[in-house]
Amino acid sequence: MTQDRLLTAARTGDQAAFGGLTEPYRRPLHAHCYRMLASVADAEDAVQETLLRAWRNLPGFEGRSSLRSWLYTIATNVCLRMIERRPARVLPIDYGQPADSHDPFGDPLVESTWIEPYADERLGAHEGVAGPAARYEQCESIELSFIAALQHLPPRQRAVLILREVLGLSGREVADALQTTPAAVYSALQRAHQIVDDRLPERSQQSTLRSLGDEGLRDIVTRYVEAWERSDIDAIIAMLTEDAVLAMPPIPTWYRGHEGVAAALEAGPLNGALRWQMTPTSINGQLAFRASMWDPALRAFTPQSLAVVTLRGAQIEQICAFHDPDAPAPPHA
């Protein structure tokens, strides 16, 4: 059925037609809500609320805007209301100052404090008919640094930037979505760029990964996996920039520089008493590793953390190791 026929049927209460009408938008709506909320779980709730509101209000949808912009309008306003009821999410590097190399790990904070990682398969960038340029832009728009920078924006500025720059809605469409004027939209967009651009690196991870090529990336992956599985701290440090950062949400403590990172690794995950298995993957459009720890009682490797790696050229400038919420108490990795 065409979209017009699905729309006509859905307006009469045909839930199957409504599902067919909205299913192509479910995945991009989830990514949009994640950019707004920096939480996978909150994004799922926001998408469910968006579709429920769309179903209830579909008889009043007159088609003056596209279905796409109408759904994004609903989703954006759902997210704005959710933001009013919960604290902003951050990464540890935005939560406090780096720890001294001799400082112990802090106690984990509640999960709702932290930005959550976003699996690339949720985005679906490598599926369907999207061309290379579109896939590149989709991955770039969920990179960890971009998501973290967005959270520093006032909520409506965040919405303006995402709707206009990421989704490509016109100034008029954004204004209609937020019940304001195009002039106010472009003013908010300018202020948002001033904040976000100051927090973004000079080069995106997509650009860095492209410049490395398959062979360069394979070399980094092999060295990292082998060093971690051997608990070879010196080999890990050799891969880092001088100002590299190690963060471990939900632990607020984080370390900067070779001395600090080495001390943290020696005190925790690479103290020689633990056995690791590292599996390369891609999270937030970036190189990442799923870390599993050997459990003698189960005689098996069990998930422990998900390390999202930020590269500067062929060196690592940040390791953000998100603790797996289903794993046992972390050895700080």
C-alpha cells in the first residue's frame, strides 16, 4: 500500500496500517530521541510515547507538513518534557576534575547521571539504500563527543540544532515544531553552534577512521586486543596520546595522562589477577571493544564493560569504558 492509502486506513482505526505507516520512522526517531536525551532507555520510552500520541492525534493530521516532520515534532516535544523531569546526562570528564594518579576510584553514581553508549546497529546506517555520504553523516551525528556537546545546550537550542543541522528540516518547519518564529530559530541555532563547536574536536571520528583505512584500523585493533588480553600496561600506554583520558561510567573518577591512566589500569583491570577477552565492535560510530572477564565459577567469560575509543590519528586520546549494567560488581574497567 502507498503511504496515502496507509494514512487513510490508519485514520479509520486500522492499527496494522498505522504500523506500516510509522515503522520506517521508528529507528530514526529512536536515534533522534537519543541525541536529545543521551540515554537509550529514555529514547525507547520517548519513541513509544511519540507513537502513542501520533496514533491518538492521527485523525487531526491534515498533511500540511510531511508525516516525517510531524512525527519529529511530536518526538521533540516529548523529549523536551522528559528533559524537564530529569537531570542532564554527562560523561565523567564533564562531571569533575581528573583524579591524581594515586587517588582511589570513587563509588559509582546512579546510572541516570551518565550518557549511555549507542550501538551502531540501532542506527541502521549500514542497511537499506542510504549512500556512503548519508551513512557517514548518520554515524557522525551519534559520535560520543557530539552527544556530550549537545547535552551542554539548553533544551530548546539542542532541539533546534538537531532538527535543523542533523535532520535537515527547514527553518519554518523547526519554528512550527517548537511554536516559535524562523528568526528565533536561526538566533538559537547561532548560539548553539557557538557552544557545540567549542567542545568538538577538530576532526570527527568518521574522518579519522577514513584516513586510517582498513589496514591502519586493523593494526590498532590487533595491538589493543593483544595488549589488554596480556595485561600489558606498557603496550596500552604506548598507544595513547600524552593527554589521553580514561573514564569508567558510572564511576565518576577519571584519569588524564600516561601516569594517571597507567596507575588506574594497574590498580584495577590490568592488575594481573584478571583474565580478559576483548571483542572489537562499533559504538556511537566509533571503534569500541566489548570486554568480558573470566569467571572461574562459571568457567566462562562474562560481559563486563564496553570501551568506546576515541582516536586522534593513529593514537588513542580517550577510552570511555561503560560498565555493563548486567555484569557483577566491576573491577573498574
